[in-house]
Amino acid sequence: MPGRVVVDESTSTIMRLSAQIGSRFGVVVSQKVSAQVVPVRGAMGGAAVDAVFIYHFQTLALGNFTIRRLERTCVQEIVQHAYNLIRESFRR
């Protein structure tokens, strides 16, 4: 069975070669994936910051337009006085 031994030896050589290629290719692929993930993480961070700013400014706009509506429907001086009282209570 000398032919069988040659096949086994060549198989082990092919397996070693493919293992070496696979390990080297795996490093290249993992480096590529790592490099591609960096912009995605940056985009996700930017989207999170945008969401916080949008929420903040929408809240401010809601407060602003609520006060403007109250000034139109009620006596403006009363609304301004109540607003100033609330603003002073937050400054303390």
C-alpha cells in the first residue's frame, strides 16, 4: 500500500497548507472587518448625539410655543409674570 501512504502524506501537506492559508486569510478578514466597523461605530455615535439634540430642542420648542399660545389666549402680563416666577425658582 505505498500509494495509500503517498495520498495520506499529500493530504496532510494539503491540510497544513490550507490551515496556514486559512489562518493568514482569517487575520486579513478580521482586520478588514475591524476597519469597516470603525465608520459604522462613528455613524452610530453621531446618530445618538443627533437624537439627543433633537429631543432637547423639540422640548425647548414645545415649551416656547406653549408660552406663546398662552400669551395669545390669556393676558400677556399674567403669563409673563408666571413665567418669571418659574424661571426664578429654577435659578435658586
